[in-house]
Amino acid sequence: MSDSRTQLRDLIHVMSGNGHRKFLVNLAGVDFIDSDGMGELVRCYSPVRQRGGEMKLVHVNKKVQHLLHITRLNTLFEIYAD
């Protein structure tokens, strides 16, 4: 674990504080997401939604899609192949 796990959350926090409301998270380089990674996505999603924004996932490979499905996070995020 390192500080890099909070980089996404920090970036989204700053951008949403500056008025951005729509976020598209590109997971093209992500082969696997563990429970910490999934928790981080949810921690990013909540403040975005509280501010009336949207957060969607794109370039999600089949393995990550499967993990999102079995954890039911696919009901939280709109997921796009490309």
C-alpha cells in the first residue's frame, strides 16, 4: 500500500471542488482490482454523487468487470468497454 492509492480520490476531490461534475475513469491499464481498489472507487463515487455529479468507468477488461459484477458494484457504476 502506498500514497498512490489516494491519488484518484485527491484528484477527484480537487476537480469536483473546482466545479467539475462528470468523471470518466479509464481503467485500460488495470488488470485486477482488489478490495482496497474497489473501496477507493466507492470513496471517490460518493462525494461526486453528493455534489450532483456522475462517475463512469471505461475500458474495463472482462476480469475487472467480473469482479465488479460479483461485488454488485456494477449496479453503482455505468461501465463502458470503450
